[in-house]
Amino acid sequence: MLIWSFIRRAVLTAVLVPLGVAGARKLSDRVERRRGPNNRVSRLLRQGADTAQALFGRKKKRRFGFR
């Protein structure tokens, strides 16, 4: 039972986090269209999406392993 709960949690994280990041980016774009590009809300949404993608998203492949 423990392994199934872990698998379920991993699958949900793999699906929900990218959807949430995409939704935050789309909402940020809509806010920028209405209120202009220099808006605190849109900047925070985009920074949150970037942070979530860095934490949970696919990692960049590096050419060398020491960086």
C-alpha cells in the first residue's frame, strides 16, 4: 500500500505542477494585457511559475557535470 500511495503522489505532482505553472503564466499574460507590463501581480505570478518550474520541472541538461 505504501508504494501505491507514493506512485499516486508522484504522478499527481508530475501532472499538476506543470498545469499550475502553465495556468500561472497564462494568468500573468492576461494581467499584463489589461494593466500593462510593469505590474507587481504579473511579475509575482511569473516569478512563482519560474520557481515552481525550477523546483519540480525538468532540469536543464548540462554539458559538463561539475556545473
